[in-house]
Amino acid sequence: MKSHSTLRHISLFFFTAFLLIQTNLAAQDIYGLAGDFSIQISGTSNVHDWEETASKATGQARIQWNTDGSFNVLALDLNIDVKSIKSTKGSIMDNKTYEALKADDNPTIAFKLTSVLSNVKPGATISARGDLKIAGVSKPVDLQVKVGGNNTTLVFEGAKKINMKEWNVSPPTAFMGAMKVGESVDLKFKSSYTKK
């Protein structure tokens, strides 16, 4: 009798665990990066300031909505096509950028969230930690992100100043070294993720 009772308890435990797992999975929604994203990189040089814009990127987020209207970001990534980055200063600057970022060997700049964001509400500004991979080198970064949207489309907007040398990127030079780009750049992003 005791063994039967133990078996019943074990069976009940695994059945309950299974239901909890299934319920948890069912409550998670997958969101994909929409085409209206904006990603800008700007900086300085000894000749002029410059700005670049990325036109190709992919991304996905795994979101779990709570009953109070807040949500948890369980996973999120953003991958920028390096060779889609174009400068306002023309092809010479573009090619120098691709060379500095080692684009042939590392075709994407990638961000991946490394900590779950809990109880986020649209309209809030949150701190997000993730790994930023540039030119094959991955380093942790903290981002201040403004959140907007609704359960159909979520919008994440923020900015980050980064030092390229921390990712082993040598600032580009041009015209036989006459133009030298500063080692710090400003990254600005606004990305919408829509429910699939």
C-alpha cells in the first residue's frame, strides 16, 4: 500500500510539473523585428563629424505577458548586417568601416539579451544587460531602453556610447592617414518587434 501511495504521489508530481511547463510555454509569444527599425552610428574625426545608417537587420524576442498588463522579456536579439551600413560621406567611408569591423569574417553586429526583464510596462525606461558582439569580439553592455507599444507591437528605443578599441576595432583612417576617426561612437536605435 505504501509503495502504491508513493507511486501515486510521484505520478501526481510529474503530471503537475508537465501542466505547469505547458502553461508556461503557452503563455510565451514570439515577436520578430519589423522593417521600420532605425539604427544609426555617429562619431567624429579630425576633418568632420560623420553618421552612418544600417538598412538591414534581423531580430527576435520571446515575450511573456502578465495579467496586470506588464510583460517579461525572456529573450531578445538583434543582428545588424555590417555591409548594409552606409555613411553620409560616401563609399570611401563605407569601405573603411567594413575594413575596421572585419566585415568579411564577421558580417553582423549582434546584441543578445543575457538577463530576463521582468514586469516591464509600456512607457517605462528600463536597464537591459546583454552581450554586444562587434568584429568578432563579444562584451557585456548595459543599455537604458525606453519601451513603448502594446501586445501586438513592442518598441525599444535607446542610445549607447561605445569605445571601438574595447572591441579591438582600430578607428578608420582615410586619405593616407590625413583623416582620423575618433575612437568613441554613438549608437542610437529604435526597433519594433511585432507578434508572429
